[in-house]
Amino acid sequence: MSEVRLKSQKAKDTASIMNRLTAEQKNTALLQMADALVSEQQSIIAANNEDIERGRNNGTSESLLDRLKLNEDRIAGIAEGLRQIVQLPDPVGNVLETFDRPNGLHVRKIRVPLGVIGMIYEARPNVTVDAAGLCLKTGNAVVLRGGSSALSSNRRIVEVLHQALADTDLPADALQLIEDPSRASVDEMLKLNGLLDVVIPRGGASLIRNVVENATVPVIETGAGICHTFIDESAQLDMAADIAFNAKVQRPSVCNSMETLLVHEQFAAAHLAQIAARFQAANVELRGCEKTMALLSGVTKATEEDYATEYNDYILNIRIVGGLDEALEHIARFGTMHSECIVTENADHAARFLQEVDAAAVYHNASTRFTDGFEFGFGAEIGISTQKLHARGPMGLPALTSTKYQVTGSGQIRG
Amino acid sequence: MSEVRLKSQKAKDTASIMNRLTAEQKNTALLQMADALVSEQQSIIAANNEDIERGRNNGTSESLLDRLKLNEDRIAGIAEGLRQIVQLPDPVGNVLETFDRPNGLHVRKIRVPLGVIGMIYEARPNVTVDAAGLCLKTGNAVVLRGGSSALSSNRRIVEVLHQALADTDLPADALQLIEDPSRASVDEMLKLNGLLDVVIPRGGASLIRNVVENATVPVIETGAGICHTFIDESAQLDMAADIAFNAKVQRPSVCNSMETLLVHEQFAAAHLAQIAARFQAANVELRGCEKTMALLSGVTKATEEDYATEYNDYILNIRIVGGLDEALEHIARFGTMHSECIVTENADHAARFLQEVDAAAVYHNASTRFTDGFEFGFGAEIGISTQKLHARGPMGLPALTSTKYQVTGSGQIRG
């Protein structure tokens, strides 16, 4: 039996135990895990150094090495993340609905764990702990398949977590790490219907595309964000400038940052030069439509491909539009249904935008950067779903649960 | 452009209009559709006769021809189904949550249509109307791909519905029928990410398996049911006998009927002969474990394959078990997470069964046949989801919706 199948089966074998754990039992286990990470931090850092060294020898960029790097501060932060998960309410067992039928049947709809969650992700070893904590808190078993560049770190982290679980009611086998670094292990997970209940990809666009295109196991798609800010004719200048600047520059590398700024032609004529200057002063490369190029200097032509690109970088497209309808059309064509914003003082335009734009989160007069589990107050973030099934937008703990109908009767049969 | 892509694009182009329709506008359209089916019934029956004749020439069985057959009564029933959908509350626009963040952002989570739904189904032409009604009521556009054996009926039905929509606010292009009867049209739909938001298969096991294995579009899986009834030691004889008989015999062809009866050994010793006689009198073929064969006559050996088969027929497996744990193990191994029942007077056993069995619907002292949208009071049934994501169990109208966060601010930016 392959490593993937063997470990997934072991995970599944714990599902009926996991399903029955109380919140207190799970929290006790999570706290043990947090403590163990801190007390074993030297061995984790030593293992991480192996990954760093191997990466450096392979020519990995310093910025990627920095994402991979663990030190005492970062491990303390990861452990603190687990402790924060402990503080969150456990959704498992929550009664979502109850109803009685005329025939006397009593029906309860309750939250239950999904079962076994497959996580497929890239380099950062903090995801190993984060995903383990979120899945175990919600009574799920989890099969982790991290990137090969963090394999030594991930292996040591999971050893430490397994040791921590030994003295708890939470079965250590509920946490599995796939060590096979080949693409074949990912491919096998994607087809493991019957053992894995869902696969969640976390990483870059190509990782996510591979999962979506090849999985027969249900997927929760996360990630890609081509987000827009539309500055309407009636927008307040300062507010519009601040929101647009924040959406692009505060953290360009993330999915809820802005890629294209749409500006009403009247507003553009009066104010775009001032807004653009602020972007250029922050070293944002500007690409624009022809009208934008006519207004501004230092702007190259934005192509259709540019409008369809998630830069995640200090690059911004600017397009001048005739009004709300043209902005809506652009967003419908190029958006990825993640986060979209209108800045306007026109209540009708705001209402239309909030109603008509098809996206996980739509904003009136606020930065798209708020699409985030912590900013929404969920206290944790498994990811931001960009699909429409199951969960959409920032996913809190309930997104890691399913439901079950419990029906009690007194001998009812169907006529 | 292929028929599938062209019609799916047309459907998608209506999504922003569909999204904005009021319940009244949609209900008016549905009532027009219902009236048109009745007033055009002769042309629909004539088209249906073509399908029946072609089927008969192709050697289709009489029972399948009966499922395909339309007459005035059946068309009246189909129209009545649309009128019942009109009576249901429209979930679109419902506010599911609202919260204010410390920074002043106001967040609303509302129900929105899924967008464009692809339905892939088999012979019965009533599904064409049923699916159209449910999807349009929830503000979705729908691309229907029915079975080739009902193509003439489906084509005429959709013509009639399109004519009915001409005088309404609901764009006729929101309803599309794929007429290409080849397997290629199904395959194309399954990969149409970006145009279709979800695919829902309705039909036999092989149709559903094809969709699950090949779709890159998200799927809501429906259907397969290997359901069990466990008669515990303490069960009341009459109740147990009635529930088991109902679960198997009342309508064996459907997914919530029982395939395997698990019986506690003490109960079996005292009462199984009596229960089995009733099944045999109803011409149910019995297959059993060795203990069952020792107790009863006229029982053939049940194989592992039998336990893993959804008969949908007058065949029943009987297995005698040592107690609850063995019953739970059998269900975990062979069940399809659809509907499972325990008959017992032991409250602890009932509680354990309801808690530990991983299925969409778990029953204490009631027939599994109640897993049904109408029986649950949802007033309509899109299908019974056997997956854990998005919707599980009988799906009412909310299962055809997604959600959206609407965030309103006053210039908030992220620090």
C-alpha cells in the first residue's frame, strides 16, 4: 500500500473517535501541541536549518528562504496561533435547525466534522501547524502534504506534535504527514475518494489549478484574486485616494490586494494625476488604457492580458471608464469573484454595485484588503474561498464542518 | 463555438439580470410556464410520442418507456409542481448574518444565486421542468442536458417554456437545453469552469460516477444509497418489523430504501423467522450471512459484493450481528453515508447510533424512506446530496444558492 493510502486510511480510522471528542478534549490536545513546539524548538530549528541549507544549495531566492525560515520568535508565534484556536468556539455539535413533522418525526440538523481533510500546500512550515490546529479543533483528521522544500521542518514538527498528542485523548493518527515529495503523492491524494472527504489547496495559482483540474475528491478552492477598486464620479478625493493606495500598496503580495483601478472619466480628469503621483512615489509601476496614457506620464499600455493578471506585486493597471455600467462590465469580465470595491457618495450606485457585482466580498467605501478571517472577526483563517459552493469568502471554523440530520421517531413508516 | 459553450455563455449573460429579479417577477414567470405547459400539452404529447416510438423501435423496456411517457395527467402534475415552487419562499437576498467591526465596517452576509447551474440527467422529461423551475426560482440560469431518449419531449417542452417567458421579466436565455445527444456534450459541460458554477447530476450510478470523476466544475453529488436498518436486542417486534418492511418494500427503486437488514443475534433468534416470512411473502429475495442461513430457509449466501451493492430492487441482505458495535462497523464499511436507522428501546444505543454513524440522515425508530425534501417539509426536492460539502441530505431551495459579503464603510483602510 502506498504511503498516501496507508496514512489516509489511518487518518480515516480515527474519524469516529475524532467525531466524539468534546471541545475540552480537543483544546487540551491543542495546548499540549503548542507547549511542545516551544519546548522542542531547538530540534525544529535544527531541522529547519537543513531545509534552508538545501534550499540555498539549490539556488532558492532569499525571499523564499525567508518564508521558509523558522526561529524562536516565529515558533512562539506559531504556538500562539494554536492557543488562539483554543479560544474559538467549537462548532461541532451545534444545532442549526430543529423541526417537528406532522407525523411526529423530530428532526435536528447538527454540525459534524467533515471527516478527513487533505491539505496540499507550499513552502511555509507554519501552515503545517496552522492547518493541523484548525482541522483537529473541528474534529477532523488531516492528511498534510507540504512542499518538499520544507520537508525536514515539517517532519520534525509533526514528530513533535505526535509526541504531544500521546498523553491526550486525541488520537495521534488523526494527524498525518505525507513525506513523499514527488508529484505522484499529490496526484494520488486528489483521487482518494472514500478516504479523503475534501482537499484544500493553499498556495500559488499553479498548485491550485492542478488541484481543481485533477481532483475527483471535492475541493475547496482558495486564493486567486484579481480585485478592482472603482472610483465613481461622486467619490471624495481623499477617501478614494486612501482606499486605492491601501488596496494596492499595503501588502501587494496577497490575494485581496488591488490589481486594477477603474476611474470615472470626470473624476479622472480632475484628480487622477494626483492619485497616480502617489502610486509612482511608492514605486508602483503603472499600466493604463489609452485615456489614462493621455492624462499621465510614465504609464505604459495595459493589455487585455494585464487586466487578466494577478500581479501580486507593485504593478497597477488603471482604466478610465464612462461610468458604473462600464466598470461593472470590466469587473464581470476580468474579476475572479474575490473582492471588489466602489468608492462613491452616490447611494444608488453603491447599492447597484453591492447587488450586481458577483464576488465573495463587495465593498462600498472601504479597502478590499479587509477580506480576511481575522478582519471579519472569525479569529482564524483556513483560507479565502473563491468558489460558490460550501463556503465563500473568508472561511472560519464552520467551513471545516458538514451537517447531519438526526431523526427520532416512534415507529413512523412512509405511506 | 460549440453548442454547449454558446448556450452556456448565453445563460451566463443573463446572470446579472437573474440576480436582480424579485420573487414576484420570478413567480409570475413560473406561473406562465405552468399555464403554457397545460395549454400546449397536445404538442408536447405529440413530441413525447416520437420519443416513445423511437424507444420502442430501439427495444427499450416497457418500464423505462413508462418513465418516459407523458400524458395529460402527468403534464398537469408537472405544471402543478411548478405552481408549488411558486408557493415556496425565495431564499435569494435573505440576510444570514450581520455584524459590525470595531473599525466601523458593517458586514452583511446575504444569499445570492449560484449563477449558472448545469443539470445532467436521464430519461424522465419531468426533470426538465422541475429543474428549470427550481433553478429559475432561485435566480439561477440553467443549462439542461437531458437524456437522448427524451430529446423530442425536452425540445418541445423548452420551446413552450421559452414562449411562456417571452412576456415576462425573466430572460428566456436563462433556460438552455443542450440538444447534442453525444457523450461529448456532457464531457464539455464538465470542464466548463468560468461559465458553469456547478454541475448537478441526477440519474443512475454510472452517470453520477462519470460526473464526479471527470468534472472540473464543482459538483453536487446526489443519489447512491446503500442504506441499513439495525434491529437492536431491545427493539419492539412490531415496530421493528414494520420499519424494516417499509424501508425495503414501500418503494425499492429509490435511494433511501434499505439494502441490508442488520439484526442483533438475540432478537434474530426470537423473531427473525417471522420478519423474514413477511419479506418472502412480498417476493423479496433474501440473501444472508451464515447465521441467517442457519436460522432461515430459502436464503442464499450474501457475499461481500452483495453488501456493497445498491440493489434498488426486491432483494435484501440480512446479517446477524453480535451487537451495536458490529452493526456500526458494518455500516461504516458498506454504507454510502445516505440514510441509516436503528430500531431500539435502549436510549444509550440510540444516542450512540445517531452520534457515531456518518450519514446524511440517521434515524431512531423510523423508516429511512423519510429522507426526502417533501417529507422534511422543504416543499421541493432538487435531489439528496450524499457529499459533505455545501449541502448534505435532502436539498431545498437554499442548496441552489451561494452567499456574498456586502461590506459598507466610510473610508476604512487596513493598517
